[in-house]
Amino acid sequence: MEKKDIISLEPTQSQLDRALAKVRRVREENNGSNVMNEYSKMGGNRTVGAFLLEEVLYDKCVEANLDVEDVSKSGNRHYDLKLGQYKIDAKAKYTTYHQVYPDFNAGIYEYEVTKEATHYAFGRIHYDKNVKEENLNRYKKVFLVGQISKEKFLKEAKVVKKGEKDPFGDGRGCDTMDEDCRVIQIKSLSPFKKFKNSENYWEELM
């Protein structure tokens, strides 16, 4: 996978509105808390970015005429999108960089390993940390960086304990891990330009 394979998109108001609606639902379900659910500790603005990635991915699947279902909006706690028999968990990470490179990392928290996804879809949210309002001035771009099967990811990813250095050291704020994680370099992922609901393709990711 090369840098040219990373897709850069400007989120739409509709996508942000849907993401914010999911945030409101989660807060209502958790009595006003930002905590998403027992499987995830992400809160506050990070929650918006996670849902924004889901909405961008969903729209890309619809544009490609894929058989996609958004199961996140119904409260599914294990994965976000269903493509045929495949269960896609969208993983978002914030960045202040204007570009994303193949030697950057993609990862999950250790406590997410038990989730029932079959594949991971990774993205980066380019945001302006100086803008506090939840609008498109804050969320500048969504980078679709790549995808991989859960089986392959768990075989190839490095385990990094809380407080240890990021083995791929991809930037400010990422020097040490704040939780136990598993990480892989973006260049080890499959490009999104091949994102299709083809059984042969998804089997190749295993």
C-alpha cells in the first residue's frame, strides 16, 4: 500500500449531523455520559470522530452500490457496518497533520479484541483543535487509510503496553500509548479503492 492509495475526503454536513445524532443517542443511553459502551472508553470529541468515520464509510459503500447496513445506529456494540456476511468495525484516530503516510500506525485497544468484527476499516480524522464547536470548521478531512481482516491483523500487529513507546512513532501526541494496544503500519493494510462486496476479495484479506 502506498500514499496514493489513501483517500482524502471532506466530510459533509449531513455526515456530521448523523454522527452527532449518534453521539446524542449514546449519551442518552449512558445517562448523559460520553462513554460509548462497555467495549469502548472513547469519549467527548473522540466519539464524534469515530461516528463521523462510520458515516463517511457508509456513504462510500452506498455510492459503490454495495449491500451495506449501518448496524451502529441500532446500538450494535461489536461492529459498525455489515457488508453481506462481513462485519466491519471502523477505527478512527485524530490527527492535526494535513497528510497521512503509509509508515503511520493503525491500531485497536486491547479490550476491543473480543468484539465480533470480521474486518477493521481504519481512518484518520484531520481536525482543528482550536475550534471547539462541533462543525465542519473543526473536522477538516477524513482519510480512509485502509482495511484488513481481524484474523490477519491479530497475526501481524504488535502488542504495545500502556506507557510504552509507539513503535511507529507517527507524530505529536503519539509518543506513548495511553492504553494497551495492538498496532500495525498503514502500509500493511489493503487500500480502500478496492473496497467492494466481493467474496473473493474479502477472502484475500484473511
